[in-house]
Amino acid sequence: QAQLVESGGGLVQPGGSLRLSCAASKTISRFDTLAWYRQAPGKERELVASISNGANIKYADSVRGRFTIAKDNAKNTMYLLMSSVKPEDAAVYYCYAERWVTVEGPFRIWGQGTQVTVSS
């Protein structure tokens, strides 16, 4: 019954910055994993960054040092802070949340995606 809604996508110039947001309808602290994925045209969806157990952060090699994943528990929102954007960063970005164990088993939910276009 939880929902994730992404926002903040749009056009950004190479080298520019963008902040993506993902608002959850439930308390995000209850999720074991929060993550951002992206999918470029003709490519498979790939993991960009994740937070597990509230603080264990991982990044894809391609974005490490340029992107930052963050969360605001009070606002039930997670963010992807993108800087030094490259043309290859263009993709649809999806937020993702997972609760590892529930009464009904593992629970996974995806946002609807937000388009990031990189162009000068």
C-alpha cells in the first residue's frame, strides 16, 4: 500500500546539477533499503545508489564522487543530488524501497520514474 513519487527531473547542462526527490506515503525509516536506479534508452536498469540499514551507502562506480544519496526521515523523502552531470547520466531515474521481512514476505516498491535529460 506504500507509494513512491519521484520529482525533480528535467533538462540539465553537462557539468550542471540537479536534485531528484522521492516522496513516500509511508515512514521511510521502516524500509530496510532505499535506492535510486536509472534506465537509459536501450540499456538495462542499473543501480545508481542505495542506503541500507539507515546508513550503509553504496554508489555505482560511474557516479561515485558526483552523486549523493540522502534521506530526510521527517519528510519521508529520499533524494539524489546530482552534480558534474555527464551526457551518459541521461536516463529515467527511479526510486526504490524494500522491506526485507514482512508478514507477507519481502516487500518491494518502485516509483514511476522521472526523466533526466542532459544537453547543452
